[in-house]
Amino acid sequence: QVQLVESGGGLVQAGDSLRLSCASSGRTFSTYVMGWFRQAPGKEREFVAAINWSSGSTNYADSVKGRFTISRDKAKNTVYLQMDSLKPEDTAVYYCAAGASGMWNLRTDKSRYADWGQGTQVTVSS
């Protein structure tokens, strides 16, 4: 099992940037797909971005493509989500998740991720 801890959320204005971090305690990410999801009040948890830890391949939801960047630091066992040009509709609790490497083709499906962090709030004011 992987324990995940997110950080970096906060209150920003539209157009600002934030960088979220997700650090692991326990097993390393070496055989995992790492994903970021978000959940706004009254809405379903939705896929934001994913990275294949070993290959570095990435994938994004259309709503964040070109504005968000997912990356990883193998030495620090940490995955990041750089969020630029933030919009009020990006307001949500952001969750980091870990899934088995063999699930890359199912990376947008939240049910395929076994381990989740506690979430970090991102609020974007207009």
C-alpha cells in the first residue's frame, strides 16, 4: 500500500499559478501510474492528469490541457501538478492517486486507483 500526502493548495486569483505536490510514504512509485483528480462541491470526482512513473508518459483532461503540467521527481518520490492560468472553474479539492502500472489504458477511471491522498483545497477567485 502507498500512503500519499498532498500539499500546495490555497486561495488564488484567476490567472495565477499553483503547484501541488504529492509525496509518498511507504512503497515507492516505481511501478505505478500516478493520477490527479478533483472534486468540486456537488460534482463527481473527475480526472485531471496522469503520469506513468516509469516511462514519464502523461495524459490530461481536455479542460486543463495546455494549462496544467504533471511531472515527477524520482529522487524525491514525489509527483507534481503545476497549474497555470487558473480559472474559477478549477476550484475543487484535488486528490493524488496511485494505481498499478498495468492500468495505463484505464488512467482516467478513478475506480482503477487503489490508493488516495486526503486532498488539498484549491480555490480560484474571479
